[in-house]
Amino acid sequence: MVADKKVYAFIHHEFVPLTEAYLHISDLAIQRGYGIFDYFWIQRGQPLFFEDYLDRFYQSAGLMQLPVPLERRALREKALELIRLNNFPLSGMKLLLTGGYSESGYEPGTPNLVLIEQAVAYPEQENVEKGIKIITHEYQRELPAAKTINYNMGIRLIGQIKEKGAQDVLYHQNGIVTEFPRSNFFIVKQDNTIATPAREVLKGITRKNVLDLAAATYATEEGNITFEDVQQAKEAFQTSTTKRIVPIVQINDTLIGTGKPGSVTLALLQQLEALEQQYIDQTK
């Protein structure tokens, strides 16, 4: 957050200073961890790939049976107004929809819609230049197609990730890898085919853009990826809104490829950055 800058949020159908944005303790997001969210970046006042994120937000709400209090057009306008109010050069916005205030502490009430915008920084360049190490953990998220607020497992594993000198954890089930707590997983096969898990994952917007970019040059696959596929891969990387593309050079004790960021991964990152700038220029 920018020091001494008054930052606004949208809650209870009005814009208020972020320091005054509160939910009552009866909300099911607090009582039971019930709710959904989405998150996108804003560059130079332009929300990146906004319609894709709105699509997923409403899809998640439907899967969790949470009616969104605002229609899509009205929600879009409130988000844009918040962007104008805060006027950050680079920021991220979270659209949060909770289970609402519940008298029983179990049955949903009227969902609370919250919009939070805060200043952000670009991903650490060191992770791109050197790549990162990840570990694996057997786990499958409930209702993976919905972007829920339940990140219990990922948070519980933070200590283990740090103890092993890693930066993230890749989930798997029965030898099939799926996703990270907050990002998607890709491998580059020896023939330069770019592959990503397709089942039991949240299909990220950056994942979608990377697949579209890759398809112009390489063969692409969406399907099951096994541990054996990962060990034989030429390159590996993760994608997300905040990370963009980050090379993965080690999984547990196994080096991927040469143990350094690969040329295909770095080329895709450059293309993704160019796509972002093109999007901003076209939506001004």
C-alpha cells in the first residue's frame, strides 16, 4: 500500500476508506470459510483481461450457489470507479463474494460483495532469471473449478515449503500432477510440445493466454501429466496473474532439463508481456 495515500474499497454497496471496510463476525466467510473470489491486475488504469476474470467470477459464484448482488455491467462499473478513485500506477483488485451474514452460523445469508484494490509490484526478476524449486504434496482441492477462499492446505504447507528451500508446492493425486495452490503448471516436452493438466484444476486466465500464445508456434496438450512426464520434461513453469510465467528448475530432488530456465519458457514470458501491453493499448 502506498504510504499516506487514502485507499478506498467497495463494500455494502458503497465506497469507503479501506481502513473502514468491515464484515460482521456472523458472515459465513468468517464462520465457515464459505465464499469465492477472483483477482486481476490493473496497469495504467486498465484492468487486464477483465472480461475473462468476470466470466470466472460469475462461474465460481454459480458453482457455490452464491447469487452476485450486482449484474455484470454494474459490477464492471463499480470496479472501474474504484480504479479511478484509487489511481494506482500498478495494482491488483480482489472481487470477494462471501456466504453472507448467517443467524445459524451455517446457512447462507445474503452474500456480501467486496472489492479491494491495493498497489502491487512486478514478480521478482531473480525467480525468472534463476528459476525456482518446488516440492510436491498429495492433495486434491474440493470443487477445483471454483475459485473459493479455501486455501487451508496451501497455507498449512508454507512452513514445509520454506524448510525444503522451495518456493511453492505442486499438488498431485495418484501419480497425476494437477496445480499449485495459486497457479497452474506446465511442462515443455523434449519435442517442444507444451502440456498442462486439464482435469481437477482451476483454469487460470494466464493459463488460457499462454496456451493461446503457445499454439501459434508449438503443439499444445491439455490432459493428464504424470510424475514420469515431469521427470522427462525439457522445461517446466508455473503461470498465474501475479507471477505471469516463472520457470521451474527443480521438483523435489529432481532437476528439470538443464536445471536452468529454458528458452521456450522465457520466450513465452516475453510474448505474454507483449500481449498485456497490446491489451492495454487497445482498451484505452
